[in-house]
Amino acid sequence: MRLTKYTDRSAEFTAPADMRLDSFLHLGTDEETFFQIIAQLINVVRWLNKEKISVSQLELNKEYVFINQKTKELYLLYVPVENHSCKGSMK
């Protein structure tokens, strides 16, 4: 992942994810891939809890979760914003 755009109020990153997770799942997937996706999500939540980082700021909206089709690696967005009105305006 690399920083591609930065302003006083935001930062934009690019990552080698191929597609949104919801689009990937609509194509159909086998059981092993499905469980691999679930395991990745569980591992992220466990790591956040272990590090005492708020899980509530992990963006799990299907529009913001991406997957690399080849490696099945997930790319998640974490928004460390305490003000919910700022987080809600993300588009």
C-alpha cells in the first residue's frame, strides 16, 4: 500500500486489491476460499483487541473491503476517527 494523495484533512492510499469483496462473492466461491476470508477477518479483530485498538473504527462496509483475486488477501480500511460525523461522510 502506498500514499497517493494527502491533504490537511485526508489521506488516500492505493493497494494491489483487484476488486471489492461483495463483487468477488457474487462471482461465487468455494468453501475453502470463504473460510480463508472469514479467518482473515477474525485474525484482524483478534489483533486489534490484543493491541487495544478500537474495533469499531474498522470499516467493514462491503464497499470498503477489497480482495486480491489471485492471493485471496483482504485489504481493509481502518478509520481512526473519534467524531462519527467525519466517518459518516466518507465517500
